[in-house]
Amino acid sequence: MSEETELPKEDKNSNLLAALCYLPIALINIIAILYVLFASKKEDKYARFHALQAIMCYVIFIVISSILNAVLFFPSMTKASFFGPQATAKAMSDNAANIFSMMVPALLMLLVFIVIFVIFAGLALTGKKFKLPIIGDIAEKYA
């Protein structure tokens, strides 16, 4: 899944900044990514690489979750919306079990992505440059 190579530390904060880019905690990752890309030293290739790779990971997550939500939720919503406002509420309450069963895969996917991002943050904190198969090459090119 990943290619691990040792990368020389250019700064003591470089590993921490790289790890913060992956952490899925409210706005911390966005602030870290923006800081690394726009305010930190351009020579810090390690943090820039992880910031770019993290951005691409989040974009992939958003695309996959959007597709999953469209596939799971859209058919039930359009079916219920043809009956008018009062019938929609009744249809939704009648199908509560179906709606919950549609949410389970989306919640499991969210949990998997959170675990993956925490693992990536831990690897970045150790100072190892792990390169994901396709997006790692792109991130390395533009870091």
C-alpha cells in the first residue's frame, strides 16, 4: 500500500506539521495544511509533501462519500418525495429501519477513513515519508 523511505528532518516542527495535516479533528488539519502551503518555508519538502498528500486523501474521501450517499440515500428520497409533504413524513417514519440500514455503510466508511487518517498522522509524526500509490507521486512532484 505504501512505500516507506527515511527522509532527513529539515525542521523539528516538520514532523508535527505533517502529522497535523492528516488529523481529522475539526479545522486543525485545514489550518495546518494552509500554514504548511502558504506560511511555512518552501524548503520544508517533508511537510509540504504530507500536506499535499493529505489534501488529495480528503478529496478522495469526499468523492467516495458523495457517491456512496447518492447511491444509498437518493433513491429513497426521490421515492418518498413524490407523495407530497405529509406523505413524505409518513413514508420516512415508516421506513426508519431502511434509512438506518442505509446510514450504517456511510458511518462505517467514515470510521475507516478516520482510522486511516490517524494512522497516516502517526506515520508522519515518526518522520517516515510514506507514499501512497498514485497520489503520493503527484504530491512528491509538487512538494
